[in-house]
Amino acid sequence: MTPAVAVTGATGQLGGGVAAALAAHDVPLRLLVRDAARAPRLPGAEVAVATYADGAAVAAALTGIETVFMVSGAEELDRLAAHRSFVDAAVAAGVRRIVYTSFFAAAADATFTLARDHWHTEQHIRAAGGPFTFLRDNLYADVLVPFAGPDGVLLGPAGDGRVSAVARRDVVDAAVTVLLAAAGAPGGPGGTAPSGSPHDGRTYDLTGPESLSLADAARIISEATGRTVRYEPQTVAQAFASRAGYGAPEWQVEAWVSTYTAIASGELAPVSGDVALLTGRPATTLARLLAAG
């Protein structure tokens, strides 16, 4: 039987988590990966190799697929072009529905530079004309701890701004709900048939249940881990200077800095109830995420 659902990024934490959960619901899958040797071994799952920029390989990999879970590509200078190539190839292969992991507050003029790529990707998917669902994830709460660095300092130009960071596991669970409905698999809301899903045409804002300043986050991390973490605000100029020595390209440094200025702007502060709407449980607090290890 040809799988109805394809999952990209299956070697990563998000795509891999979604693939494992769908396999546990007995959904036949096709996993799209760059390296077949790294693909997870899951019951009922086929493996296909393709990069987003290789349209011919993507079209071959997605032939016969009804719904594709498109995890946004790695942060690269030409990521938007690769996204557009993938979408075009998916449509050419006959894919009917794209479920895309976008970014919270995606807009053409978003402060976070990479959120602009997400907005343009959304527009390209819309223009393709088929059903879609956009999962707009806020910053992952999971990365706030490593953001602090070995010195325990959260350093950046976020000012007193706030962020409703979301647990990656919540994003996985929300995506699984959407994909089960699309597949008409047991556990999908109403056992919806693949010809239609209640999530078609919907955009979901996936956030945590609280809007935290980085000072709040540092305090919670300190309490949960026993490690002293503090937030030290910078000016934008200081942020660029402190990251200049990493040898990263200019666009990457700008993306790093704009993560913090997006928090300062207030664009990442609003709290949504969409995680609870999709999963049937409250979104995970930072404290509860850290307590779970």
C-alpha cells in the first residue's frame, strides 16, 4: 500500500518525533531524508532520499503521496529558494496537502529575519492552490537553556521584551493531530477521510502558556537546574560585535541578533491557545519542561 503521508526532516527532533508518533498510530509513512543511513527504522515506513533543492528527486520521492509534513529546511542563505523548489516538485508529483512548520508572527517585514522566509514560503504554498495547514511555532523553550552558554549568561538585545516560547514536544503533538486527521487514521478527530481535513486552510500559532522575559526565563532555569543563569541585555551594536568572532556569514549573524530584537519588539510575546486546542491538554510551561528533563 502506498503511504498517504510523507514526513520530511525525519532524522531531526521534530520530524523524527512526528514520524515515530504517526508510526505508533499505524500510519503508513514515507520518510524523506538526506541520508538513508540516518533514517529512523519505523514499522510501516518507507525511506526516500531527496534534498529540498533537488526538484526531480523530491517529485520522485513524493509520487503517490496525499499529504506531506514539510519541516522547514536548515538555516541556509538559499533556504527560501529550496522551499519553493520543494513545493513546486510536491505539486508536480500530485501531493494534495502540505502541512508546513512556519514561524510565529511570520511576515514580510518580521523583525526576526528568518521569519520572512517562512512568510514567503507560506505565500508560495497558498499560490499552489491545494489544501494546507501552517503550524507557526514560536521559539523553542527547549533551546533557552543552551542559549545561556557555558557561562550561564543569556546575552542579547531583547530589552524587557517577552516571548511565549513553546516546548518542542507540544509542536510534535500538535502536528500529529493535524496529520492524523489528514490521514483519516485511528485517533484523528472524527476519523476524517483523506479527502478532507478540518485543519485544511488553517494557521495555528503554537506557543507556550506564558509570556516570559529573558530575566524570567533565567530565573526559572536557575530554579529548575540549580545552575545560576542570568540575563544580560545588550545593545544591538554590542550584540553584533560580540558575535563577530564566530566566523559566521553576515546573514547568519543578523538572524541570531534578530532573534533577540524580535523579542524586544513584542512580536513574540502573545500567548495562543492553539496547542491546547489541537492536543487537548495545556501547553507546557518552561518549569514543567525542565522538570521533565
